[in-house]
Amino acid sequence: MSFSEHVDISSDSDVEDYSENKPPSIKVTVDAKGKLPGDALLKRDVPYADALLKRAQMYQDYMNKVPIPNRRGSIIPFNSWTELATSIKKLYGQPLHYQTNILLKEWDRMRVGTEDEEISLDMLIHPSKAEITIWLLEEVHRGTTSPDHLVKLWLIDPWYHTSIDQMYPNLSRMCNS
């Protein structure tokens, strides 16, 4: 396969199943230069593309205003990355970025089938290091993600809204403490 050929990525089957429990399968083509289908969708006349871009801009602006906690010291026990993320959200009362949530879910999937899959993750990675890792990811995602990139990701993920945390902390209180 040469680098100029397209690579097709698809879900488990090409059969469309629109049941309530399963999103429809999506066929995604990524070319050798890493272009996503969202690139083409943004250039076409997609009725909701402007609204989605505005939503992404508002989301990214908001996430930039949420301060990363600088007082961390709790040792949080956890079995998985997503479990740690849930505990962090509750402890600090703030959301994590869409991309952080997606990445942590992927890290949990990567453990499936490994010999240490049944071992609690906090036995493999010190809880303080794991928490710091999440906050470093947050800093990168909050500070460097463009709304255009978010729209591209959201256009290929029909369930993107399930990975956006629905918590809205009082920013004035957070910034003053």
C-alpha cells in the first residue's frame, strides 16, 4: 500500500443498524496526509456546520476559562482511567475537555486483553502521577484545541455530546480562590 492510497476505516459491520442502543455505523476515509472527512464536510454546504462551529467556539472559550486546579494532593483510588476522571470531576467540581474524555476511554480500551487487565490501575500507576497526567492533558486540550478541529471530530462522531461533561462550575468563584 502506498502513502497516496486511501485507507477505509469502518465499524464492526457495514450493515446499517439504527436501533436505539447502537449508533449507525460510520465509514470514515482517512487519506495518507491525515485528512478527515470533516475537512470536506466543512467546505460543503452542511446546514448545521455553522451552528456546530459556533457551538465549538463557545465550548472552547468556556473550557479556556475554567482554571486547572493548582491545589492537588488527594490520593484517589481508581480501577480505570474513566473512573479516575469521574472522581476528579466530582472532587474538583469541573468538567474535563471532550478530547480528554475520548482519550481516557481509549486508554481503558487499550488495556482489554492484556495480562494485567484485572489488576486495579492504581496498582500499576501511582494515583498522583495518574491525576497529574490527566491535568496535563487538560491543559493541552483546553489551551491548544481549535474549534475547527473540534467540529471535524464532532462531524465524524454522531454521539460526541455524550463525551462532553454537563457541569458548569461558577467561574468567578473558581478564579477568586
